[in-house]
Amino acid sequence: MNKKVKFNQDEKMEGMQKRIKSLRKSLRYTQSQMGEMLGVSAQTVSGYESGTIIPGPEALLCYCDIFKVDCNYLLMGIQESATTDFSFRDHEKELILSYRKLSSKKQDALRVLLDREGI
């Protein structure tokens, strides 16, 4: 089902910048850490968040992957109901944040351990 959406491009870009910054801060990443994950400098991340630089498609897809959000949300603020039905307690959020900060190797090791435990 295709919906026609009218929007002011400048307004949506400003919203995207705010969402990028808010999501980064909610995960407690610095601009330097985010830059490392995106393969850009902290100054570029700052530019994305301030609107002086518009992230390209590759950066947007990386952001979506890092933040675990749909592109529609990042670009236009549109949330799909299927992705918003989860609610986590504070300690669960802390576990998720800690997991995301682990290296890929340590994430793999943790998954192996959880699999062994049947979790």
C-alpha cells in the first residue's frame, strides 16, 4: 500500500538530524565512536547532526543498522508499528547497550555461550 506523503524537505532534514543525534546519545556513543562505526571522522558526524553535511545513502544505511531503525523513521520520522511494540526494562536496555559496545568477536563468543545454555 503506497501512501503519498507531503512534506517540507527542510523540515524533514532537520528532523532527521535531531533523530540521528538523539539515537546516538540514547546509545551513549560519542561522535568519535559513531564516526568509527560509520567509517568517517567525528567532525563528519557533527556535520550530520548539525545539518552542515547531508549523509549519503551508505551512511544512512549504516545508521539504520547501528540504531536498529527503519529508513522511514530515520529519514521522515515515520515509525512502523511492528518495530515499536517492544518495551524494555532499564536493566534490559543496559544489557543491550553493553552488548552493542562489544567487538564482533566478543558478541560472537557471547552468542555461543548463550546457545550452549539454551538461551
